[in-house]
Amino acid sequence: MIFLILFVVLVLFGLFALKNLAGIRRIMVSALAFVGASVVLVTMSSVWVGEDEVGHLKRIYFASDLPEGRIIGLAGQKGPQAEILGPGYHFIPFGRVIYDIEMKPVVEVPPNNVLLLHARDGAMLRPGQVFADAWPEDKKMEMLDATYFLTEGRGQKGPQLTVLPPGRYRFNHYLFKYQLKPALVVEAGQVAVIRSAVKERDDCPDTSKVKASDDSPFVVPLVPKGCPGVWDTVLTTGIHYINPIAYKPTIVPTRAQVWTYKGGYTKRDVKLEVGEDGKIHQSFVEESVDVPDTAAGPAINVRVEGWTVPVEVRVLAYVEPASAPRIVAGIGGINEVKDKVITPLIRDMLRTIGGTSKVLDFVNNRDGIAKRLESHLRVEAAKAGVTLMEVRLGEPAIPPELMVATLREQLANQLKATYAREREAQKERIAREREKATADQQAVLVAAEIAKEAAKHNRDKLKLEGEGEKLKLMQIAEGQKAQARVLGEDRVMQLQMLKEFLEVAKANPDIVKVPVIYVGGESKGSLNAAAAILGGASNLAQLFKLNEPSKTKK
């Protein structure tokens, strides 16, 4: 306003100088006044907009009032203007007088984000309409032109369904409020189920008539894409630039999910020890088992034969992408399936099995119980849209009182087997020592073996010699018998004795004495002559005389 007053004053002063002054003074004063007025005019009319700015105009003077209910003024109307100023220099005659000029920043949308707009002006939303109609992809930039939005584009006031992807945007901040929201990012192994609040088509079904079926006890009101409700199609892996307020996404993992139920109980155990006396001694120990942070819940307590047995369960399941909308519409999500379907079914089924089983069946027939549980859960999980892969039971916390007898028997058998192995080891050690000693005495053993073989040969030699001597004596005896038949037994005996005596005399010549003796004739068969030769004093001679046969008297 000051510039306008100054401009008017300078112009009037210049006109006054032209009219009332003369000569050179007239020219100089009027020229100076008009130059000053021109400078003031240029200053009032010049606007500079920076590269990262958007010029906004709010008309104050010389315009008509806004229509009733309008916030943004078009050309010639007061108030915030639909027109904005881009970067650079702008000459608007008396712009700084008739407009209040304000700079707003260029809005930059970073990666993986979307820009949400809320129009302050425009056409009214239809009854029941929550978001303004979506703009076609090729009209998004025209939507940002406030003049087009309010005139030809027939833009609606309120939250805009259309969002803008990452980039830099110049738009009228008087018309649009804005906010940044994260884009929908669907990772690999996931799908996004959309619950829409917008009706974009006219053939949408009436979801109020949807009822539960035998295949699924849950009400599943699925709708086609573009209808309000849970869409029957999913958004797959990627970045989706959608309005997160109009389209509520639910991320459903399609990878295998592992739900474990463990911990949350006190584990009791029996400890067996073998004392120095060889007897087995037992004692009981307790350990608190906490629920891991990653577990789906605590172990399932099963009542069996009056005992409470904590059973740890591991469930492996996954969701088919086509089944994800059913889960979201009927239950809410994969965690709700776990909490509202799988966990109650596991508890109920295990308690039913426990009522018809024995405690040790959870140890001895664990696989059979797991298969029964798996077959039942597979059917029920399929109704909820979950595909069950397997069910495994962990080591149950069997009361130690029931395991004492079995453990003692196992320990006794192990001790027995250990003692047997020790005996075998001792035998092997003795055998090795024997082999070692045998190897150390090999020379002696060889000599003994040779001596043994020599003794065997000597025995055989003596045996053969004895047999030869026997045969010899037998032949001699036969000869003596024949001799006795001819000479008589007495003479044969004497001859034999003589032979033996001669052998002795030959071996002992000192016993023989040879005197010079005259030997006379004797009767036939007398040994006196031999005795005479040996000498009268000889023992042999005496022996001959003793063996002389006595003469019979005639």
C-alpha cells in the first residue's frame, strides 16, 4: 500500500512539474518524478519465485467477492487464487498491491512413499461417498491444476482417492492439504489382501447375504476388485502406490509358518547313580521351562490317567495366495488363524486323545498320536484356508515316577552289557599278553618243538630196535630149542653160560688167571678141562665145577 501511495505521489508531482514549471527545471523535475514512479511501479509489479518454491496469490483489492461456499477464487475474484506462480521472474502490474504473495515449498515425495491430497474446495461428494472419484492416470497432473480442478475437471472436495507416486510436485497449497504415507511394499513370500472402503463400479454384490458353508464355518464376504469390502484378488510382490486409507492392506505370508507350543511348565526328572556298593540310587530334580519369545504359546497340558503331562507341539503350515482373502475376510489374518483356530483345535484334540491313551503312549506311540492330530487338524485348517504340512510332538514331560522302573531296568542292562564288554576286553588283553609272551619265547618253543620231534624219532627208533631184538631173541630161542633137542637141555645151558662167561671175561680180562696146568682127558661132556685152563683158584673155574653134571653110579 505504501508503494501505491508513493507511486501516485510521484506521478502527480511529475504532472505538477510539467504544468507549473518552465524551462530546464520543468524537464528535470518531471523526468525525475516519472522515473521514480516507474521504479516504484516495477517494484510493485515484480515477483521472483525460487526453484524450490511455488508462488501463491491471495487477492485483496479490485476484485469481486467469492461465491457462497467457495474457498478458492478464480480470475477476478477475491481470496486465495487458483493460479500459482512457477519458478522465475513474473511481472504482475501492481501485483504486490492487489495481491498478498506467499511462497510455499515444492513437495518432494521420497521413494516408497505416496502423496495423499485433501481438496478444500470443489464439488460436493455424493451421499455415501467417502473419497473423491479417482482421476485417470493420464489426468493426474491436470488434477494438480487448481483452475482445471475447479472448472473443467469437476474435482470434488474432500480426501482424494488418487495418490501421487515419488517425485517433485508443484500444486496449490491453498486448495490441497497433503500428507506423506508409506507405499504398500509386498515382499517376496507375501501377498496383500485389500479391504476397500471405495465403490468404483456399479455391479458390486450384496455381501450382507453371504452365509457360512460346510467347507468353511466362517462368513467369507469376498467382493471383486473395485467394490467395497475384501477383494477376492490379492496384490503380489512389489511396490503398490495405493491410498492406504481407502485401501487397508493386510499382509499375509505365503511361506511356511512354524508354530511351536513349548515351555511354561516345571519339568521333573529322575536321576540314577551307581554307588560304590554297586547299587542304583535315585533322586528327583526339577527345572523350570520358560516359554520362548518365538513360541506360539506354552506347551499343551494333557490329562492322562490322572497325571498332567505337558506336551510340546510343532505345527508347520502355509497359506496359498488364493486362500489369503478367505482368511482375512473370515478371521482377520494368519495370527488370528493361529490363535482362534489352530491352537484351540490342538488343545481339544490332544485332550481327547489323552482320555483314551496311557501316559507312556506319548513316548512309545508318539508318532501315532502325532498322525491322529495331524489328520484332524488338516481338515479343520483347510476350512480356514490354511494348508497344514505336518504336526510333530516334542519330548513329553512324563512324570518321573512312571519312568523309574524303566530307567532302572535300562541302567541295569547297560551295566550288564558294560561288564560283559569289560570281560571280553580282559580276555582279549590276556590273549594279547599270551601271544606277546609266546612271541618272546619263540626260540625256546622252537627248540622244544625240535626236541619233541627228536624224542618222537628216538621213541620210534627204540621201538624198532626192541622189535628187532625181540625177533632176534625169538630166533635164538628157536635155535636153542633145536639145540636142546640134540644136546640136551643141560648141555645147552652150560654152553650158554660159557658164552656169557666168555663175554664177561672179554670185558674184564683181570679176572682171568692163566697158570701152566696139565690137563688130562676126561669123560665127554666134562668142563673140568676148561676149569683147569682158567686156573683152580678162578671164580670161573669154581663156577664151571658147580655146573659140572653129577656122575651117576652104575
